[in-house]
Amino acid sequence: MTEIRDTVILGSGCAGLTAAIYTARAGLKPLVLEGHEPGGQLSITTLVENFPGWPDGIQGPELIDNMKKQAQRFGATFEIAHLNTVEVAAHPIRLHTSIGDISTRTLIVASGASARWLGLPSEQALIGHGVSSCATCDGFFFRGKEIAVVGGGDSAMEEALFLTRFATKVTLLHRRDHFRASKIMLERAIAHPSIELRTNTVIEEVLGVDEKEVRGVRLRDVASGEACELAISGLFLGIGHEPNAKMFAGQIDLDEDGYVKTTGNVLTTHNSVVVPGVFACGDVQDRRYRQAITAAGSGCMAALETEKFLEARGH
């Protein structure tokens, strides 16, 4: 007979690991499926200075490793596995994964959201060394420097405006000749003296791979074909995030951008009715804050709801 687990946690970033710590301490013996990005976005982050309890900061991978060890100490187990399909309406819930089928009474979805990147080899080589997808996480490191932001929507405008608190100049690069940002956000960016907008511009290469720090970008004007270099110390991607929730489409409610909709902080719904035993936390359902500490907080909430759900059903 196939073992039925009390809970399975999908994802091993801050949200998933916090949920693992709490459910493990409650004796639920959680299984954590680490997915295609073990550790989430913190695993590719260098210094984390805004997580409480670390006055001198901590390296992202170290923070994740500490949280994983803490969860393992209380009995959580981990598997590197990819979720292929899931049946959330089944009782128990059935997960079809790369390591076989898993049955569980509850599921905590903490699969996160992946930043959209340009896909340039030089960009990928410099993530955490001047290339970032989170202004609120990394803006402080660029105080007194010149930087660039890529994008044309509200996310890019928000990133650029926030970064003016630190950078001496922010160049906003957009591949089209018009912006899709809301009128008010675009007007704020245009009016800011520290922001320069450049349209019809694409990045062909991020410079500084050999030095292991961003020193500039090679640009091309898509209208004229003219190439040039822009000296900067940091490059921020403001082209959005992709929530890792496609496998739940049609089974739990997602918003127009694919983020999991929740009620009561972490309860999932289908056609606006709560889905029993399925909870969501972290960036897969948080399009607003996307911080390590908010992800951890929602992971705690999901774990507590899971414990209450199982207790009410005699498990």
C-alpha cells in the first residue's frame, strides 16, 4: 500500500523551508520537493542584509543552508524532484513527480516565482555580481554609482524610482519606442532628474565577466542599428517575474499573471471556494512584496494552517 504523507511542501526557498521547520516541529514529517531551483532566488543572491538576526548580513546560500539544516533537525526530508502533474481534488492529493507518484493529505505550494532574464550568457554569469532582479534587495549596494534598469512597464518604473535613492544616475532601457507603464508611473520617471529614458535600445552584452563585476553594457539601437557602450556598475531587470504555478491551472485559482490567489493569507481556492488541504505561500502568491522575510512569514502561516487542518480531521 502506498504511504500517505501528512504533508508535502513544493519548493525549498524561504517560504518552503520555514513551512518545513514548523510542520516538522509539529511532528508531521514533511517531505520537501526541491524543484528545479533548490533554495529559490536566495540561492543566487550574495549578501543578504535585511533578514532579521544577521547584523552583519549573511550570504544567501548560507541562509538557505541554515534553514534546511534546521528543518532536517526536526525531521523534514528532502528530495530533488520535479512536479509533472497534480490532482488536488483527489483524496488524498496525488502528485506525479520525476521520482514517482506521491500521496499526501495536505500540500503546501511554495514553488516561488522566477525572475525573467534577458538570457545573455554574460548576464547570467554576473547575477549576484552587479546583475539583479530585485531593487529593494540590492539597491543599497549601489549607493553613489550609476546603474541601468531594463523594462518598459510599471515594474521597471518602480525599480528605477526606488533606485534613485542610492544611485547617482539611473538609465532606463527599453527595447520599444513606447512604454506600457501606466501614465502616472511613466510621468514620475520622466520628471525625475536622476532618471534618463532610452527607447529602441537592447542590451547585447553585459561587460565585466572577467572582472566578475558589472562595468558596463553594450547596447544596440534597434532603429538605426548603431552600437555603443554604457558605463554602469549595476544592471537591474525590471521585466517581471514568472510564478511557478502553471501545473495548477484549472485546479486552483490563479490571477491574470499566473500567481496563486489566496484567501485568509494562505488558503487556496477553486472557483472562489476554498480547496481543502492545499495552501500557498511565498512568491508564488505574493506579487507585491517578494522579500525573504515575507516569504518566511507566509510559510509559517501555511504550516500552522496545515497543522490545524490535519488536527481537525484526526490526523
